[in-house]
Amino acid sequence: MMTILSQRTGRKRIISKIEGNDLIRNKIQDMGIIVGNEIEILSSLGDSIIVLVKGTKIALSKEVASRIRVDFCEHFRKGDKEHDNIGQGHYQHRRGRIINHR
């Protein structure tokens, strides 16, 4: 699993885990950052990361962002080079069609 700090801007990911004690996890979840939700990395400005969660832009410190683990979304854009190298014979589902990313 990767953190949102390791993601490029413009990428959508699924929140897979929030690390930390109960107090920290609850504060992050109160912002709407909940496991299973989609998160988009909009920009990185100095010591902050700007993300989009459920239509709301949220600025996170890099310390908080380092606690948010993400996974790939089920739906990838065709031609997304980051995913083209996943493996031989790898298929993605997109808008009711099966696409081979080769």
C-alpha cells in the first residue's frame, strides 16, 4: 500500500487504511476521509497536499497525508502509463467494456 504523498497530482485512488491511534484516525475521518472513499490528489503546495474527497477540497499537512494509505481505483483511464505496466494480459473494466491496456 502507498500513501497519498507518493501519488502524482490528478490521480484518483481509493482510501484503503488510515494509520495512527484512535484520536488521529477519528480526526481524519471527521474531515470525510474514510476507508473505501475515492480521493483525488489535486496539488502539492509546500508542506500541504490538496485533495478532493466527495466533492470537497481538503488541505492536509504532509504529516497527516503520510497516514492515509491508498490503493488503485477499479476504473483506470485507457493509456494511463502508470497502469500499462501492471502485467501481461491485464484487463480493466471501463464503462461496461473490457479493455486490454496493451
